[in-house]
Amino acid sequence: MSLRRAEKALENLGFAGRDAYELPTSGKRFPDGGWYRMEISGVERPNVLEALVDEHNKRNIPIHRLISTVMGATLLDKKELKDFAQLAAEEEMEVILTPGPRRGWDTGAQLRNPEGAISGIRSRGTDQLRSIIADIMRGIDLGFRGFLVTDEGLLKILTRMQSEGEIPKDVVFKVSIYAGHGSAAGGTLLEDLGADTFNPLGDLTIPQFASIRKEIDIPIDIHIMLAESYGGFVRFYEGPDLARVSAPCYFKIEPGQALAAGGAAMYKPWTDPEFLADFAREKVKYAQIIHEIIQEEFPEANLSGQGPADLAIPKP
């Protein structure tokens, strides 16, 4: 089959035949009219959230979403989780809780080897699905309304549980970068399965992000800064174009040596909480810088204010 025939086949199925090199301006927005929002990852413990809140108030920069307990929500006790939910609710910040421990913490060694890692971080066995679902239900009982998902099969189960009333309707599911999707086809699959927002691969080009936005309606979560273990890039000056073609989007701020895998990984239970708290302050500063660049170069794009009504803010 020639490239032109393959392109035509995609178009016949309702997809664009090429990446969107024309960089069309997205006509889609958040419900409050915002083009972009700020997301900070690695908010692992209540003390980290306290530092983040303090810095956010000093700088007067909205922070909309927190990717939290990446080390695994199981490893925080109920009081810690309740305190976390209460403070996030008071500050009108959405919390995406990460259930676990997950694959990578169990006895399977395939994921921890270079070639085996290519297979991804999806759940391993029904017992692991069971434990992750139990941890999500624990989080719901404590008031959390957002959860990170790395497995399409798990996403299908969770959204079925939601449709049957076992999970509240206001709970949202964010699909992680660890699921490995990087195209419009992957985005539409996740949207069809009930994802509320998804994080594509971090190294996509602007035309690739634009091609995904043309096909889906849910927010796209874009790593505008990502750890060295993922390539170590800073895309602040691409922010204006990324906001323009990808809206509605979350800008993810996640620097460092490594995130959840390897010896340099930050999101481990033994990482110094004070280090994470200081690092959270730096991430809030980066959010301010990103916002300033976008406003200088593309002032038409609005940053959502603090606490828009559609956020999955905890209900402790």
C-alpha cells in the first residue's frame, strides 16, 4: 500500500491523514472558557502540598491539578490522606491520586529489564487489578475524586463500575504517560473507554499534538517540562503554540533526574519529604514563568482561574 492510500484509508475512517502541519488554532475550551491550566506532579505528602500552597499564594499563580502519591496511595495512612484532601479542597485544587503499589513493585521482573520495559506498565494479573481497585475505593471513601490510570483494561472496568453506580459520577480518570499513547487513534480509544483527560507521550511535536486535538474533545495533558529519564526537555517557549493548537490542555511541570523508576527516582517512599516540598516551590515558580511567556506571545489564550467548577476537587 502506498503512503497516499494509507492516508486515504485514515481519512475514510474519520481521522486526519497526516499530522497537522498547518497548526490550526483549536476551537475547543475548558467549560470556564480557559485555554490552558497548570498541573504539578509529585505532590506526594501533606507537607509537600503545604509548601506548594504557600508558594502558589505568594506568587498568585493558579494551580489547578496535583498528581499525587505517585509512590502509591497505599503508603499513606488515612489521617495523611484526609489531611491532604482537606487542604486541597480548601485551596480548590483537583487531586489525581495514584493508586498502588502497582506493577514494578510486585515480583514480576520483566518490567525491570531494558527490553521487558518496552511492554509498558499495565497491570499484571487479576489480583493486581483487585488491589488497585480496592485502593481507588479507599481514596473515594476518603473524599478523593480523581485517579491516575495506566491500563486501558482497568479504565474499562472503572468506567463500567461508574455506569453501574459503584463509583460516583463525579469521579474522573486521567490516563498516564505510562500507558504510552501518542496519536489521535490512541486518544480516541481512551476517550471512547471513558477517560476524562489523557497524557500523551512527552516528546511529541506541535503538529502531532494538533493532530490529536482535532480528533478528541477531552483535555490533553502536555509535559512542558519533563525529567531527564524521559529525555529531559524544557518547552516553555513552545507554550504559546502548544496552548493555541491543543486547547483545552494542562501544562505538566515534572522536572528532575527520574520520576518513578530507577535509582534516581524521586517518587519513592524514602525520598526526603523536605526535598519534595522545596522542589514543589520551584515547580510553582515555573508555572508562573510559563504563564508569563504565553501572555507575552499569545495573550488571547486565557489561563483558567483558581478552582473552576469542573475540577475534581476532593470532598472530604
